[in-house]
Amino acid sequence: MKGRINREKMFELMKERCHGNYNLFGRQLGIDPAHLHRFLNTGVGGGKKMIIALIKYCEHHHLNFTQFFDPD
């Protein structure tokens, strides 16, 4: 597994779980909503903090986090 988040899949998760609300999804991830918005729309800021937050979110909600990462 690469350490690169698939932004499109993460955006779909936000739409499905939080009705497209950046503020709500950001709070659930423990990430600043502005940082989340910037990452999902431009790809800037998808470092280890975002990766760890997504993995923790998936574990908490019993989701397979590997589906949100680009394949090798």
C-alpha cells in the first residue's frame, strides 16, 4: 500500500457519511475543516496527519481503510 490517499474516494466518503459537510467531516476526523477542504480540492496537505486521521476514522466506523488509498 502506498501512503497516498485517493481524494475522490475520500470525498465520496464525506458525501455519504456527512452529506458533503466539510466542517462535520473535519471534526469527525480531528482535522481542521479548512485543511480538509484544501486537501480534497487541491491535493495540498495530504501528509501523515491526514493519513492517520483517515485510518483512525475508518477503524472507528469499521471500514476498510485500504480502499481509500491508491494501490501500489
